[in-house]
Amino acid sequence: MGLTGLFLITFLVIHVGLNACIFYDLPIFDPNDNGAMFNKASHFMGSTMVMRLLEIVLFAGFILHIIQGWSLELQNRQKRKQGYQVNLGNRGSKWYSRSMGILGTLIFLFLVLHISDFWIPSRITHNLPQAQYHGVEMHDMFIKMYNSFQNPVVVVLYLLGVLALAYHLFHGFHSAFRTMGVHNRKYLAMLKSLGYGFTIVVCVLFALMPIAMFLNWVSPL
Amino acid sequence: MEHYNMNLTLKVWRQPNKNSEGRFETFDVKDISSEMSFLEMFDVLNERLISEGNDPIAFDHDCREGICGACSMHINGRPHGPWHATTTCQLHMRAFKDGDTIVVEPWRANGFPVIKDLVTDRTSFDRIIQAGGYISVNTGNAVDGNALPIEKDKADASFAAAACIGCGACVAACKNASASLFVSAKVAHLALLPQGEPERKNRVLSMIAQMDNEGFGSCTFTGACEAVCPKEISVTNISRMHKDYLWAGLSTEK
């Protein structure tokens, strides 16, 4: 669980870094970029053999993490047949550390939406607008993203997905290291702070993407 | 500290035996001194129940000084009640106010089946210890304490882990009913000392296997066990146990 979690955390770094290329269109960088940097980065990820092979490993990581998570949750729920009249609740732990199964399920539902929104059109159906840079034709993922995020319902769903991810990471980041056996108090304190910092940076960046496009801070125009 | 008397309403879990259905029973207790311990308050109630010809409430207790781990009540949703780092027997009635309603339940976990009322069968902990929580190698005759050098940090960590009284509050508080804090404390207090080193790998493998067999859940590091532990056993012991378990699993001869 911890190992697959840490693997997926490294994926988040790549995913948020690549998607953050959309912000190059902001006036402070290059307002005439119109998503060119993001499209080229997306094209690199979709057309390079190594990246496509890593994509298979990534899917395997997701599937393994989801199966492990659900089976762990199901097993643990069966360990107390009769519950308490009065529960300990927040007096002993944070609500999100007790809700990793539910948060993970919400992220899974978000993942289904996200994959059907972007991954399937770009890798399987290819029904996307095209862009051309230096004679190379590629999917215009920037326009696809922009069009998707003009719908306020989609924006809200994405923000809820990011919120679930944030709380999942608040607990999951340091818990993964503990599971792997890190017990040095100094390192654990550092990892906890690092986890909070990582979660805030990654999730704020992810949340800003639909917001920036919905509010036309970045646009293909 | 100001002394006062109080009247309370107790909602206590009653269950005649292991196989029967249980239910909450409500008792009004009057003129309880704030200087009584929580168990003394139960003694007063039980004396009244006996004098009335009723069955007294069964609860575990032994030393009544916080070191045996026998007392085990889930009081108002918290193992051992509202005070931090305190066993039920050391909890005093000044923790409550006149007119309070107190809900008292037994530990709830598949690994701790209820025997009667507030008494649970915690022999699963004994079986976990029997699986490896000891040193069986020949350590020779007793030698001068200073003849065996042990670094201070390790001695302190071992001593802190050895403070575990095996009360089961960690299991009671954990949403997964995991016994990891107990097992990790018992693993750590031996593993950190030179005498425990030769059997370190087999000990951690055997004790974790037995913990799983007893029907306890897995640790997901919520930290509830550490928050309620009357002996303040650190959850860091669980991480250390995981490290030992991983290493033992990869390198043991068996």
C-alpha cells in the first residue's frame, strides 16, 4: 500500500509539472503561447515509447493501489463486528486519516471521469482538435482542456476531486513512509511537513487549472 | 482541590455471557465523592446492586495503581476515560460534573470478545506474547550490569516500549481494531537490547502472524492508539516493527 502510494506520488509530480505548462500562457510569461508549450509537452508524453511503457506501469500502479486499498478497508471493517455507542472520533485522530477508503473511492470516481475526459480521446478515439508546431501535427490538448473547463459543473467536479486528493495525501504521504519502516523522529517530522507542503503545492496547482481556464486567465485566444 | 459530591446517570453495557445479546442499562448513582476513583464508584454501585439482590456489574481490575493493565472500560467514547495517559483505575470522579451522564462500554474488537458486562477475553494478547515475545537463547549467568554496554538512546527507547501494560486500549481506540501498538511495543523492548537481538527476526515474524490469526486489523497510522495509550507508547514503535518485519521477511533463514 505504502509502496504503490509513493509510486503514485512521484507520478503526481510529473503530472502537475506537465499540466502547469498551461500557465505559460499567463500575461506574466507569454500571452501569445496559447497552449503551445503544454501541447508540445503532451505530445512528447504521448509519442515517446518510454513514456508509453511507463504509462502501462502507471496503470498497473493505480490498479494495484486501488485493489490493495479496498481489500484493506474491507478486511479492517470486519475486525469490529459490534461498534461503540459513543465513538472516539476526532479526539484520537484526524477525520481524513480515518476516511482513506472513502477518499480513495472518491478519487477513483474522479479518475474515471478524468480518464474518459482526456486520456481516452487522446490515446484511443483521437477525436480531438489538431495543432501544428514546426511542421509536427499533434493533438491540441490545450483547446480540449479549455472547452471542458468552460462547463461550471465540470470545474466543480474537478475541484472536488482535487479536494479529495488533498486530504488523501495529507495522511497518505507520511503514512506511506511509516509503513515502509521510517522511524527516525527527525525524518518523520520532516516528512510530515514535506507531505503537507507537497500536498498544498500540488493540489493548489491542480485546482488552479480548471479555475484559470474557466475565468479565461489562460485561453487559446 | 475542592471536594464535591455528585449525582450521575450511568449507561452501562450489560451482557450475561459471551453468547447472549447485550444491552445498555441505566443506573442513577447518588452522592459520589469527587475523590473516589472511577472503579470505586462502580464498587459503590455494585454494593447497592448486591444489597438489592441484583447481579453486580462485572468489570476487570487488579492492581488499581495503573500498572497491571486489567481495568478496561470505554468511558464516554474514550478508552480509560477523559484523562490523558491515565488508566481507568487511576481516573478519578473529579473528571466529571454533577448531573453528567456517563456511557461505559467494554472494549469492542473481534480479538477481544465480551465475556460478561465490561469484561473482555484478552487472552489473544497472551497468545501473541507466547508466539515470540520472550528471549529463549541462553544469556548465561547474571553479570555485572555495566559489563554489557548498551547505548543510552536504545536503553531509553526499550524502557519506554516496555512500559506497555497490555491493557488493549490501543485496540479499543483503533478504527481497524489493530493490535499493532501493543505488538510493536513488545517487539521493540526486546529487539533494542543485545539479549533480544539473536531472535529478532523470528520474533517479529511470529508475533505479527499470531496478531493476524487472532483477528486484529491492520495499522493505517491514524494515531488513535498513541492518543489514548495510558503509558504513552509511541506509534514510532509500529514503524520500527514494520522495518524489522520487512527486513526479517527478506532475510530470515526459514
